[in-house]
Amino acid sequence: MSTEIYNQLREKIDNYSVGMFPTKSGVEIEILKRLFTEEEASVYIEMTRSLEPPETIAARAGIDSVKAKEILDSMTEKGLTFPKTKEGKRYYAAAPFMHGFFEHQIFRKERDPEIAPLFEKYIMGGFIPRKGSLRTVPVMTDVNTKDMVLPFDDVKAIINSKERIGLFQCACNYQYNLAQGGCGKDGEVCIAFDFYAEYVIEEMKFGRWITREEALKVLEKSEELGFVHQTAGDTRNVEAICNCCPDCCTILRKIKMLPNPAMFKQSNYILNLDSTKCTSCEACIDKCPMNALSMNDVSFVDIDRGKCIGCGICSRACPSNALSLSRKPDNEIKGPPEKFEFMRSTIDLMNELDRIS
């Protein structure tokens, strides 16, 4: 295989979402060679993140439209595109590395077990995300009652606002199982809405539709397991709620390697300790996904503010209610971005489809 076409492909993918950062080892090129044939790489380079018919992509690629559709369908089966059908006609958008073909490997009919160790080597090695991805939000019941939970941080409210809810096995859990032997926890915890739920269930034939009541039970189960709620979406629409296992989650494992995870992944809530209630039971310490808690010399819990991401998992585990979350001052509150690159808005994708005559 020619390496040059894959270098061009990586450069193209690097423009989308969190990018595809080049490493000294070149493992990202190994990944691309397993996912794309040279023919598919050439077609992807001519694609955009907008939904387009095969004829448009074929014209840019300089190939026959029938051949282009054949290649695009092959790429779609491997999770390399985001497709949509309107009035019997197919349209295709390029899937980025994340959220895209990394996650989509679990949806494939014919999975490639060899790619999981390559993803592990790349992500836990030299990969550097170019943009932000998921937002950490607190557990469902933990915020101090005197504080009002912000609407975009309220996972219950998000669930109750949605009509179409999909449930899937976590892609990170799948990858970790193959690459590292797994964590032994239930991985069917990832929730998506709207375009992304329809894509997985209707296009890839993976996962299942669930009710709001079932979705709330998934959130509850996730908190019991010590999973962190993370949302994806912009100011217009929430696209997914990822319930992330600290042992498996690509993002959590990546930032845990840093000395100051709170700089890169922090909620709008701060953890507080009431030392008069602390019984030194240490139940909270093992639950913290960032190892931000420890016991001090006077047998109270110490909180490392540089590591604490404000998820509230530890406070849920505290039997004496010594730990709780409170909302940060208004000038420190961070809402969803106006436009989200990690997962394109369902609104944008549907508007593109509506404009197609």
C-alpha cells in the first residue's frame, strides 16, 4: 500500500472534530490502512462532513457515480461515513475519527479484532485531541438542594425532553475488552438521541430503542457502578449522554494520565466536604475516577482540586453525606458550545437533508 495516500487521508481527517494527530510511531497510519483501501481513501479525501449524493462526491473524485456509490456503501459498512436516506436515495457525510469511526467499529457486521490494540496504542500514546469532546455533568441526585441544577447539566431533564432514545454498548468498553481484557462491568450504558440514535439502530442495525423510563434506569444503574455522566451537544441540541466507566473510557483514561485533569475536564459544580460528618470510612476514595481523594493526617478526606472534575460519584458513595456538590459562581459557569464539532448537530444534518431537492 502506498503510504502517501494515507498521509493525505490523515491530514483530511485531522480537520474534523478532535482531529487525527500525527505521532512518531505512525500507528495512526496503520489504523487507516486497516480501515480504508486505497480506493476508499481517495474517495474519503473528496468528501465533506455535509450530506451529499454519490454524484457530487464522484465528480470531485473523478470517478463514475455508480462506482462511487459502491465504494461509499463499502465505507459505510465499516463505519467510515454518516449516511442518510431520503425518498429512496442515499446521501453520505464523512465520519471523523471521533465521534466517528473509532466508535463505529463496534457497530460493524464484520468486526476487526486487530484494530483495538492499534487504537489503544494510538490514543494512550501520542494522540492529542485538537478540540474538546464530552462535557462532564453531575450525578442525578447529588447537587446541594440550595443550588438549582442548570438545565444543560440535568441528565433527567435531557432524557425527559427526548422522543427517540437509543441504547448501545459503549464503544470504549468494547475496545478496552479487546485491548486490555475488560473491566467486567456492564457496557450497555451509552445513550444517543435523534440522528445518532437513528444512524446506529436503523442504518447499522445495532442497539435498540428504549423508553424514557428505561433511560432513567440506565442512568441510575450507571451511577451505582460509579460511571461518570458526560454529554455531547451544542446550545441547540443534546446528541448523547455517555455514561463512562473510568476503567474503560478513552477520554477519562487519557486525562487521568495528566497531573491536572480538572483543567481539561470539569463540570460546573465543586465538591465540598463537611468534616463534622466524615467518618474516615474511605468509601469515597476508590470511587473517584481521577484519584482526587485521599486521607489526611487528621483522618479527614483531602480533595485535590487539580484532579477533581466535579462528577459527584464520590458523594453518592459517601454513607454519611459528608461530601456534596455545589454550583460554581455564575462567572465560572460553562455551558455547551454554540456549535459542537465532536458530534455535528442533528439540526444541521436535518437542515442539509431538507435543502436537498
